[in-house]
Amino acid sequence: MSTSDSPVSSQRDGAIDSELGDFETLEQFILEQQDRFPHSTGAFSRLLRDISLAAKIVNRDMRKAGLIDIYGSTGETNVQGEVQQKMDALAHREFVLALRRGGECCLIGSEEHAEAIPLSTTSEGDGEYIVLLDPLDGSSNIDVCVSVGTIFSIYRLPDDYEKEEPELDAALQPGTEQVAAGYVVYGSSTMLVYTTGNGVNGFTLDPSIGEFLLSHPNLKTPDRGRIFSINAGYYNSFDGGLRDYLDWLQETDAESNRPAKTRYIGSFVSDFHRNLIKGGIYMYPATQGSPSGKLRLMYEANPMAFIAEEAGGRATDGYTRILEKQPEKLHQRTPLYIGSADMVRRAEAFLQGEPERV
Ligand code: AHM
Ligand code: MG
């Protein structure tokens, strides 16, 4: 047996390879996936490339936000009645520009724009994908250097769609119809995580070469974790079943690893990403003031639900699977319970008044 065949030296070779930066790039990974479909035109790969390019531009701008005049609000409120941050507006523009330039997308729905934005007509050669996105989620955190994210959801324009210029009705598809979904977390590292329904893969941006590199292949989330993430400040306006669940999480019981730990950044992408890797549940429930919760179904809950399920987790509104909800409006809200499957199931049981069910 030659030395290079020994397990020890092959481990060392692996270490050297990674020291040398022998990582697969996002672009290589996308092309490899594309090769598995012999009739692929490459349009979807180009669409993902456009999204990753916009993410790199947003990342670049945000890393300088304290130095140039892009902190703070624009003085406008968006369609949700929320104060729009300058970075919200900038990120929205970067994504729209990249998708328009790329030519593979025919319709955009963005948190930062009241109406869906058609990019072209449906005549031959035009884009066949619909992209719904929150260009910068958690943006009130930017001014204080806390991590934020982009969330995106991709659908195909229905084959039988007849209007010459696509409108919102083309996008009102349940989450089960998504062809891909992903997020970018701009944190201590910048990571892009996405799924096309064939597992979840995570790529870390190497800023020195400007490439996303495959760092978290085939991500799986634990069935059970120790973390719960919720804005407990609203405790008194939560449903009684939810309050019971929160109380249960805080009881002491060594066997079920309680009390659980609370972690809430107030930046959904970051809270979700941490819980995905470590195991946990993120909840944004209905409250008395917001009976439908806060998060948006089409570009926040659906894409994250697709990723959660692909990683072995679960996502519901407490009663119904998120991916099966039929959207009626672009900016529709939904309560959300998402993360480790056992924890989400238990939250549902408490909400439904049957805590002993799990
Ligand atoms: P945004 O899309 O306007 O940024 O709002 C969504 C954000 C989430 O990132 C976060 O989890 C949540 O709002 C925090 O809301 P709250 O301050 O009510 O806890
Ligand atoms: Mg958001």
C-alpha cells in the first residue's frame, strides 16, 4: 500500500486541498446540477447566477454602509406601512437590475414594491421565471451592525398562461409549486443557501475571490433542538395555547432537555439560519394586533418553508402546512412556526389544545 493510499495521508490531502481552497464554486455546482437534465436550456442556471450576482453587490454595499450615506431610512414607508431603510431601497434596485439584465425573469414581486413588476412580455425568448423576494429582511438591524438577509422564491410562469404581459395572477401559486427557494445571510460570513427540491446546499462567500463556495453540502436540520425564537415581548397578546407552549419550554426537565434556550435576533433569516444548523423553532404567531402575524407568505414564509422541509424540518401556520396555503395577495401575511420537525409538531399540538398529542 503506498503512503498516499493510507487513510491518514488521504485525510491530510483533504486538509491540504481545503487549505489550498479546493472548493466547488456555486457556478460549478449549478452547472453540475444542470447537466443532470439533458434538455435543460441553462435558463434556470443563468437565473441563479443573476440572483447570486445581486447578492454579492448588496453584500458589497452593506459592508460599507457605515462609511457612506446609506444608513438610516429613506423617509418613505413601504406598502406594509413600515419605514423603508435606504438599504431596503438599494437592495430592491440591485435585484431588479440584475434580474432585468439577466433576461430569465418575467415578473418580480418584492416586499419593497406595492405591485408585481413585469420585466418583459411572454413572447418567445423572454424569461419564463417569476421571482418573489424580500430584498433585505430585518433591515432595521443594519444601522446597528446586526446581520440581515435576502429571501427569494422562484416559480415558473404557468405553461397555459395567456396574457401577453405577466401579472400578479401568474405568481399566485402555492409554495408547493416553487422550483427553487433560497436566502442569503449577511452575517459574520455571507452565505447563500438554496434548494431546488433536491436537498439544501449552503455556499459561503470568499470575499477575496468574490465567489460563493460550497461549504455546507446537503444540510439537514436536527429533529429536535434546544432553541426557541419568538418576540416574547408580545406574550400577553398570544393565544393561550401558545403561551402554554412557551411556559412548557421554560420548565425544567432533564429528560427532554428543558429549559430550552431563547435566541431572537429580530432578523428572520439569521434566526432561521442558526436554528436550521443547530436545531430549534422560530415562531411569528398571530397577535391581537396582527391576527395574521407579521411575516409575508409569498416571499418570507414559503421559501423558508421549502428549505426547512428539504432539510427535514417542518413549517406550518399552527394548523396548515405553509406550502399548501393558496396565496391571494402579493403581500399576504401568515403566522409562522418553522424549524425542527418535533418542535413544530409540539407547538401545533399546544395551539390546537392537545398538548398531550406529542
Ligand atoms: P421586515 O421584512 O420588514 O424586515 O420584517 C420582518 C422582520 C423579521 O426579520 C423579524 O423576524 C421580524 O420582522 C421581527 O419583528 P418584531 O420586531 O415584531 O419581532
Ligand atoms: Mg422581511
